[in-house]
Amino acid sequence: MKFEKFLLDDYMQTPQGKKVYSFFADLKHIYFHNRKKVYDFVDSILDVSCAEESYSPDGVNLDEREFEKKETISSIEEFITKAENYWKNFSNDEARANQGEIPFLSFLGFLAHPNYTFPYLFPQHFYKFSEICRLFEIQIPVLPGKAQHLERILYYYDLCRSLYDFRMQHNLSPVELCVFLYGFAIRFLEKFIEMELPKPNQIFMLGATENDAQGTLSQKFNEDDICCWQGCSEILPGDIILLYERAPYKRIGSIWRAVSPGFDDPFHYFPGKVFMSHPIQDIPMVTFDDLKQNPVWSKNGLIRCNMQGIGFKNSAVTHEEYEALKKLFKKKDPSFSLKKLPEPPPYAKFFHDDLDDERDVEEKLLEPLLTKLGYNVKKEFTRQFPIRMGRGERFYPDYALHATGKNGNERADFIWEAKYRIPTQKQLREDYGQARSYAVRLSCHGMGLVSQEGIWISWAKDHFSFEKLCKYSWNELQNPDIFGKLKTAIHGIL
């Protein structure tokens, strides 16, 4: 949506808007004289408690008088140059050790240089910031890779430049920018944490350190307690998480459910994150040696490398491995009820290691589906059908039904785009936008997206509306009635 300044002005006249404005206008005094108020504010916009550890690091003593000095920096370019000159002396390993300090440093930066910085108040919640930027069309750079720790520190200053440009474009003060980010814009975010869970698609094994095992995980959790944990972007709400305690026990210590998609947080020592809940802690002890000696688990990549890189390497667990784990539980404790454990649905079988890329999705999911729908894939569909779209550039829809024409006169009845994964709403919107542009260009009657998560169908009669996308999971497509309706709909419109 396009940002309109008058809407922010209206918000700042509301009781809540006035409260948020007052908070940021007096932020320096509040931080030094009523710091708990800062923690409470940050935690309230995050719906979880983590502000104190992010904005009061151990061993840091600050003098308020240091922030009373006048700002001597005269431009955003000068500010960023000074910041880059400071950080360029850090090695990549040193940068990693400081990566998690960016939220705190951004806060101090704002107190000292409010014209050129912004306080980053989304620790372990970068997805909220990136979604705000997407919604309000704020252009931000592509996030550097997870191993580029120094670049990820400098990424904060790239964001400073982007938000400075946004602020100048809309004539906002530094305080008004903060009100926009942490009062106005967050009201438009979709719910991220899902406590009413869908059935799981996949199973993952994540790691816990010795401090985790003897500290956080040693307590008894309630069913609805939420933990932010090291995860990966492939995780979706509902997925099963096996939490492996690397030390001192070397065991699978508990089983959880993901209540958010996995996401990348650049300003944390462990960038991959996921929120999990619904813990099952009273499980029989299955150790690393038990897994290593098991004929199924002994083939697992993490087991073969002695759990090195857990949380970074592919940590997906197959159906077969999960079933073997249940047998190990029963072997350890015959009285243990397997009914306590979450069960993946039948369509989880599509999440196997033999699906490694988009081509696998095409050959092992999409083409069998098209055949079942009654098409002769080789005769009726054209793969990578070349079309021109603007300035002579060529694009190639994956599967075009009854494709004809060339040199700007290309047509097709229906197109399918295959993706390896469509794990988030954001990714769905991006992939939908690409497929829609092809479908409109080819004057199609309909279009489809397919991935490991299922299929999405959109129709020209609905103007290819994103809100009217029809989603079918692979489990639903096994139902003859549902599949019959889909088949009738596709053949009836063509």
C-alpha cells in the first residue's frame, strides 16, 4: 500500500498515537530514568519478552551526559562512512560476535544521531520490519548471506539510508518515523504466530547447547508457552520439531510444534529463527548412540557427521526416520504412549529427500497431477514456452497448455509455474505475481502454482485476484470428491 502522511497525522491524534509519540519524543530521558518502560514498550510490540537482554547488555555502563553533546555529523553519507570505517577493521569472526549487538547499538545511535539513524526495536523479529517495508513500498537492500557477518552488521546502515530517504520523501521527523514503525504500521501486519495449528507438513531436528539443556530446557513448560529458537526458513507453522540436546546429554530431549514460519534475523548470533510451542518433554531418552546404531537413522546426514552443523545444515527428518524414532521410544519405555506425539498427515510423504529442486517438483508432483487431470503432458503442454514481455526480454513459463504464436502474439489456455517451496505468505505473493504476469500476457483462462505445500489456482474470470486464490493441499487432492471438483473446474473453463 502507498504511504499517505495524512493517515499517520490522523493516527497521531488518537490516544494511542499520542502515547507512542510522547514515548519517542522523551526516549532519552525514559531510557536513563525509567528503563523498564522501554522494555515494556518493546515487548508489547513483539508479544514476547526479550527487550531487557537486547537493550541492557551485561558490563555496559552509560553516562547520560555523553548523549547531551550536539550532533556534529552533517549528512547521512558522512554518518554511514564513519560507521563503515569503524567496522571495516573487524574480521568476519569478530563481526559475528558483535552481530547481536546491533539492536542495542542502533538504540544508542538514535539517542546520539536521530537525524541519520533509527532505533531497531524488533530484536529476533526481523520479519516484522521487512513486512512493514514490503507493505509500504520502502525499498531495502537484499539481505547478505548468513555467513557474511560483517556485511550483516553494515546492513543496518543500509537500512538507515533507506529509512532516511523514506523520511525525507514524506517530510517526517525522526520521532514521526518511529511512530510510523512502532505504532502506525504494525497495526497492518498479519498474524505471525499461530497457536491454533494446522497439521504438520515436515519434521525437523534442531539443536540445543549445554546452557540451553541445563538452563532453559530444564524447566517445565506449559502447553501454550512460546520459545524463540534457532531454526531455518523451511519450517512452517504446525511442523514437528525434535530438539536435540548436544551436551551434556546427547539426546532428543523434547518434541515441539512450530507456531511460526522459520525466518532469518540478521541481527543475532544465530540468524535462523522460529517460534515453537506445545512442548512434549516427558519422552523416553533416545541418545546419539541409539540413533547411530539404528539402521534407519544411521543413514541420516547429521548422524553421519556427529551432529556437527545442526541448525545450519539440512535438518529435515523423513517420515521413515520419524517412525523409527517412535519404535526407539517404545523400546526404551514400553509403557510410553505414542498417542502423545504429533502425527504428520499422509501428504507429508511428499517432503522426502528425493525432492531437491524445482525440476523434481515438476517431474514428481506436477506432471503426475496433470496426467491424473486427463492431459497428455508431452503433447498438450509446452515446457519453458518463450514469450516477450517489454523491451524484447524473454520469459519462460514452466508449463503452458495449448501454447501457440510467436513474436508478441503468443497465447495459451492455462499455465503452471512450479516452485520448490512456497513456505510463507510473502513468498506466495511473489510467486503469484510472477505467474499472474505470464497468465495475463498469454490471455490465459487460468493459472496454477505448484510446490511441495500443494497447489494454488487462479482464474481470469476473477481477474486473477490474489484474494480469490484456491489452495489445495496434497492431502486434499487425495480425496476423490475434492479432486473431481478441481478437474471439473479446470476442464469446464477451458
